[in-house]
Amino acid sequence: MPLPIDSRKKPASVKVHVTTGEGVEITWSDGHASRYDFPYLRDHCPCATCRDEREKKEQEKPGTADPFPMYKPRVTAKSASAVGNYAIQIQFSDGHATGIYSFDCLREICPCEACTREFRPAVTETTA
């Protein structure tokens, strides 16, 4: 039996601003508006390779991050296309294009505090 669809994760309007570099704007069926810039979307890419990389970074010891992140060129979008009526695929300036951002995913990664509380599971600390 399929899972019920959360109607709040259905877009009413989607605008992808590739030429201006402004990012993606989505107005959801519940009236909430989300804005995503392209570097944010690239950092939150849902593809398996990117998820694995994020998990590895989370497991690294503190202080082992890139000491010069400001020298990393700002990623932009070269193109974007609809994937059926459920997702967006973006080709980024760094050559990455395998992430398919479903509308469910986009609502869950909305950078606002309200969506963070509503759609992301609470992070619990574990002690060993």
C-alpha cells in the first residue's frame, strides 16, 4: 500500500532562475514560500555519492575541515530541467548533475526554521 502523500510537499508554483543565478523559488500548496540558492542546493544534493560524502565528513574528527573554504569557487547552475511532475534536476557549474531534487526533498531541506522544525527529524545526541 503506498504511503499517503503530504499535501504540504506539493508545489503550487516553481521558478528556477538559472540565467540570473538567483536559485529556486517554490510556493507550496499550503502557501509557504521557499527560496534556495544554488550553492545551498549543491551542498544538499540528494544523490548517493553526495550523501556518502556528507556522512564521511560528519564522522571526521573536529578541525579536519578544509582550512580554506573561501577559495572554493561559488557554484552556479548551468541548466535545470523538470523530472516528470515530481522533481527538478540541476546541472551545476562544477560538473555535477546526478542529483534529482524531488519536491518532497526540497520541502524537507527548506532552509527556514519552520520547515526545519516541521519536516526534519530531531537530532538526538548519543553518548557511549
